[in-house]
Amino acid sequence: MKNFGISTIALATAFVSGAAHAQTAPAEKDKLELEDIVVTADKSGYGANLVQVGTFRNARIIDVPLTVNVVPQELLRAQAAQGLFDALRNTAGVSRSNASGVSADNFTIRGIRVENRTSFRLNGSLPVINLVDLPIENKDRVEVLKGVGALYYGYSPPSGIINMVTKRADRDVTDFTASVNDSGGTRTAIDIGRKITDNFGLRVNAGAGIVAPGIKNVTGDRYFASLAADFAVSDALKFRFDIEHVQKDIPEVATLTAPAVASVLVPPVVAGKRTIPDIPAIDVNLGGSGLRSYARATNFLLRADLKLGSQFALTLEGGQAQTTRDRDSPTLTNYDLRPTSANYGNGTLSISRTRDQQYRNRNVRAELAGVFMTGPVKHNLIVGGNMNWRYQNGRSSTTVTVAQNIFNPINIQLQEPTTFTTSPLDVRDTGAYVTDRLEIGPVDLLAGVRYSDYQSRTASTTGAITEFQVQTWTPSYGIVVKPMSNLSLYATYLEGLEEVTPAPLNAANAQAVLPPAKSEQYEVGIKYEPRTGFLIQLAGFQIERASAFTDPVDNIYKLAGRARYKGIEASAAGEITRDLSLYLSGTYLDAKVINATPATLIGNRPEETPEWTGSASFEYRLPMIRGLAVGASAFYVSSRPINAQNEAFIDGSTVYGASIRYKVPGVAKDMTIQLNVDNLTNLRYWAGTGSNLLGYGVPRQAKLTVRVGL
């Protein structure tokens, strides 16, 4: 009834305002003008004002009726971020999933897995593939739009959309950055931007480095390059182009920042329960230098913006994301945890070996945006359509087993595998959407609907064909009340569509694609900006979605029923004073399975879902020593169930960090020297879990970084 009421208000308002259209004064109408699309640039401070994701592109965060967290460039620099998790750990509700985090991190937001093939976006549009260490050196900011994003993006889980916004050629800049860590890892990067003419600019980012996270027998290399071009043909027509390439070669058991070092399958010791082993030595490598992950990705996106007068604009976008990966994925199984046993710690290392995995997303979008009056009502209308073609060759894996000891591991070396089969997957997701934000004094009413036509086709190695086709409508409604310009209250209802996450590698139907499913989300919240550059957000939400798990009876990954996620989320980010920057976030989550087959799952917490997550980061610029700043951070995740049966939970943990940076006066245009220490206390902790897998965090790491602007 709630969503029906909101839609009735929106439709009634549209009808009344439409009847008053003839009374609109031409002079008032002529004052309306569609705002230009904002091209973000590097800014100082931890605060952010605008967002560039979904139908909210170019909107103020305080006006967006959903939870949005923006990690700006200054915070990325202050923490010497070197990967997506370094950025996202600052935002509420984010935790690691069960992957090792070497080629890429797997994330959950609000206890729901983020889909690596559909939920990561470049410049608010192109779905890039998070199966390699995506570059953030060329990114101005990282944005997280929490919850259902189906209205704009089509099929994606209700965890949220992670949007990476590239640096633009809006000014002349020359920056060189070099860093080294205490394990011998290095990273260099160059950032050059030039305004070639008044209406044409280029920005180039490139870098290379040795990856050494402080784990035995783990070193690798990483390279990236990117180009961003901006061309204003006229005031009415503008083009933007982005292309980026990244490749990384490193042992699969290693990681760049703080994810799992390896995956460990937990053996059952009594019926219905499992034993969590002691965390091995913090620098241990359960695989070996010969078990490698080699991934490379190329993404490009072209965009054209055409003004159709002062009140309407047309946006056309098209691009492709392509990733190829070779992978050795080790899992230690069946190890002996009896301290008195002669085989204490002995187990079997099961290694899933795959070569030439190929993933490709092709995406096009056409969108018309307009602003106009009907009587006293101002409309902000968006009408669009998009199509996404997704392909993966479904390369099979060859499994090899070798003896290994969890407490005294040997360095594994294997010959190259040679025999593979393929099980290709083709997906076409086509959608059309319309959304309108009606401004009536201090009240905004929002209504939108999307029509989706989803088709997927999988060919098994035996030639059997599995097809899914769904054609459906998904509505979205909302209301925003702004009693003051710096305060907003909102309520929204959204329906979403998602592809259930593919079966994990340790399931009998590994990588199997399950039928698409619907999700629902309610959210209410308040946003307050007590001062420019500092934003406080508080929201309550409820999400219902399909639940999937690996059945222990037949080891088949399958849909099991529905799960409900209820929670409260809060954040505060920006500049407290001229000398103090702050970024705080926290989430409480009450998640449980509400119906399931088997019924024994009902009431359980969904696997890998924490009740509490929180982060706190600050930087203080000492007024008595100009250019000197000190910072600290803490990231907390509570206990999480290792599987759908809740047979065991990994312990919660708090990981600390610290930093000091100094802007050297009188050297070049801008020179900064900084020291960052991650995992300050050298804590041994479980970093991720799910599907009975455990991953543990990397040791303390100190990084010295020098950045010079010319």
C-alpha cells in the first residue's frame, strides 16, 4: 500500500499540474535551463557535493533519495590507496567476500555480494569487469550508490553500484608519484593533463610497479595506462572519450592490500558444526610462487552530449569492457587439526587451474533529459534506453591436488595445464526507462519505471543448452522534503532485478548461472549539511531478495528462498574545520532467511553477512607546522557466518592505520612526502568468508610515497 500511495500522489500531481500548463507564463518558462553535465576535477578535502551515478548524474548528494557515499581524491591520496578496497573500506556496510583478492577484490555491501560483471561502472555508465586489479590512479573519485540500481542499470544485485569517475583534461597538470613498501614493492605513476586548445584537452595516466605484499614466495608486477579526451565542438556539442588498460601477474595466494592470502575449506568435526582453525602465521603462503593469476583488461567509453536548446539535452554513450584471465586458485582441504596427531596440519591443496578465461561487456545508451514547467510544478524528466551484451567463454578448469601443511607449507610448483573445455554464456539485457522528479516548493516527488527484456543462453560442455528469458516492469517511487536548503528527508520504494551470483568454484556446479530474480527495497533517510563541505547521512532500509546457497547434501549451488536485510546506516564526511578532515561511517544489519527449502535455513543469517561494520578516518593539518598533516583510521567488521547453514562464524576484527605527510615548501609546484602504515598492530585476522571458505589478511605494511607536481 505504501508504494501505491506514493505513486497515486505523483500521478495526481502530474495531472493537476498538466491541467495548469496553459497558465504558465512564457517569461517564467524561458528562465528554465538544464544544467551542464559536470566534469569533476581534483579538489581538496574529504567532502563531496555532487554525484555522477545513475539517474542522479550531476545531482547534489543531499538531493538524492538514496544512500550515496563518495570517496574523493584527497582521501585516496591521504590513505595512499592502491586498490578499490582501499577506497571502499571507508564506506558503511562494505566487507570482503570469500575471494583471495589477488586479481580483484570481491565485496559485499549491506551483506549482499557485489556482482563483478554488472555492478562496477566507469563514469556512471560502462559495466567494467572486476576480475583484475582495476586502476584507481586515473580516478578522481569512487562513488557507492547503495541498494537497488535496476531503474538505470538493469540487472544488478541490490547491494549497490560502484562508480569510478575518471580525471578529466580540464586543466594543465603534471604529477609524478613513486612509492616503496617495506617488503620491496614499488609503484610509479605519471599524470599529465593538457588543455591543447580552449575546447580540446587530453589527460594521460600511466604506471608500473612490483607487487610485494609481505607474503612468502609472492612477488609480481602490474602495469596500467589510460587516456581521457574532452572535445567541445561547440557550446551545444561535446565529446568525451576514455580508454584504460591494466594487467597484473602475481601468485594467486597473494594480495595487494589487505584481503585473503589464501582460501581454506573448513572440515566438519561434528554434525551440523564446523571448526574454525587457528589463523596461520601472518606471512604464510599456502600455495606457491608457481600458482599464478595473470589478468589483463581493456575498457573504453565514448560519450556525446548534445544540447537541444536550453531545456533539453541528448546523451549518447557506447563502450566495451574486456578482460582475459589465467588463474590458479588453491583451496586447502581435509587438513588435520588435532594437535596430538602425527599428521597435525597436513591436508590436501586442491588447485583449480584455468587458462584463457574471457569476459566481455558491450554497452550502449541513449538518454534525453529535460526540464520544464507545468503550472507551478517543475519537471526534471529523463527518458532513456540501454542495451548490454555480455559474453564469457566459460573456460573449464583442471583440478590438481598436492599435499600441503597449513602450519609448515611448501612452495608449490606445477607444470602448465593443457586440456580445457568451454561452456559459453551469452546475455542480452535491454531496457527502457522514464523517470521524473517533480519539484513543488520544498517537496520533490519522484516516479520512475523500467521495462526490461533479459535473455541468457548457456551451452554446457556436453552441448546441453540452458536459456532464461524475463520480460518485466520494475517501478520506483520516492519523496524528498527540504524544509531548509541544507536539510532533506526522503522515503523511497524500488524494485530491482538481479542475476544471482554464479556458483562458487568449490560447488559441484561451479560457475553455474541461476535464474534471474526480483528484489525489493524500502528506504527512509535524512541528510544534513551543517556547513559547506560536510555532510551527515542517516538511513533505515529493508531489502528482500532471492537467497542462494550450496546444498551440503549434493554440493549443488541453488536458489533456496528469500532473505530479508533490515538495517540502519550512518555517515559523516567532510571538513570539520580548515585543519581537520573526517570520514565516519557505520551500519547495523539484521539479516535473515525468511523462507527456504530446506526449512532448516529459515531464521539463519545469510552467509558472509556481518551485523556491524564501521570505519573512522581523520587527518589533522598541524597549524604550528605548515604543510604537516597526521592521520589515523580504523576499520571494523563483526563476525560473519561461513555458510548458509551457519555452522560456524569467523571472528570480527578491527584493522588500524596511520599516516603522516608533509607538503615541502618551495620545491617544484607541489611536492608531498608521506608515510602510511596499514594493519598498524600487525593483526592476524580473518578477512573474508562464504561458501565454507576462509581468507586471512596480510601483515603490517609501511609505504613511503613521494608525489611531485610540476
